[in-house]
Amino acid sequence: MLWPDPEKGPWWIKVWWRTQHGVPTPVGLSMKSWVDESETRYSGWHNNLPGPREDVALPALSGKMLRSLPLGRFLDETLARYDALLHLPSYAQDRTWYAETQPERDAIEAGKRSGTRDLGDDHYRLVARIYSEAVERRQPPTKAVAEALTIAKSSAAKQVARARERGFLPPTTRGRVGKTREEL
């Protein structure tokens, strides 16, 4: 996809998806300068970088620009494209491929209904293990989960709560890290 202008860019963004634990998960992101092929010496969609012309200025990456990336929008739009691809009639004619991709279609559909993606028991067991190890080391456990999984602290807190709901962590009292209600 082109960003910020969907017609002219100047950035070409690509998100890679993979099914993990039955959930379509973004696993890669790339970004490169892009100019319209009419402004390049080379033609063809496959060569989106400009030819060796000094008069075509490429935008430079900057910290401010990177912080302004609407990553949520990129993920939503590319997931919608992925979902649309999985439902194309031409792919449906290939029964083997269609059968193999049914779990992805089901997972995307389930995520649409619930408003949140289920990351699966294996993921929440991992969250519980990271949390418990941090408590043993007397480190902030939610922060440890956030850093280990490279997610926001608020997302880590929600995942810790879901791990508790699934029984992978004992019930606790708010604000009392690692202490169960029985220990107070």
C-alpha cells in the first residue's frame, strides 16, 4: 500500500502475515521510498524505486515520520486485503488450497465477531510464565511481559488478565503484585 497518499505515496508499505496458533498475525513490515513509474527510467510495477535520476527527490526517513506511522490502520487494511484474497473465487476453485486456508478464514471471521483476536492457550501460558518468573526475580511483571513480547504495557496488562481468566495465573488483588487473595 502507498502512504500517506494512496495514489502517490511517497512511501510503499508492506505487511507480512502468518497464521500462528490459528490466528492471522502480522510478522513483518517493510517500508521504502516510492515514486510513480512515470518519474523513473525503469518501467514495470516490480521496480518501484526510481531510476538513477538526480531530479527525482526521495523522502528521507526520520524519527518523527516513523512515529507518525498509523500502524493500526496498516494492520487493519492489510488484514482486510488478506481476508479478501482468501475468499477470491479463483482461489476457491483450487480445493486443496481452499481447504488448507479455511482455518485462516475462520480465525479472521472470529476476530471480526469478537472485536479481539484470541491468541490461544499456548500464548497465555507464555504470558503466565514470563509474569511468574518476573515476580520471582522481584521485577515488575507486567513490564517484563511487555518487554518480552514487545508490546505496549497496556496490552501486556490485558494479556495478563486473560491469562488469569484462563487459569494460568492465580487470582490476585489489584495493586498487589504476585500476591493471591489467600496470601493477604
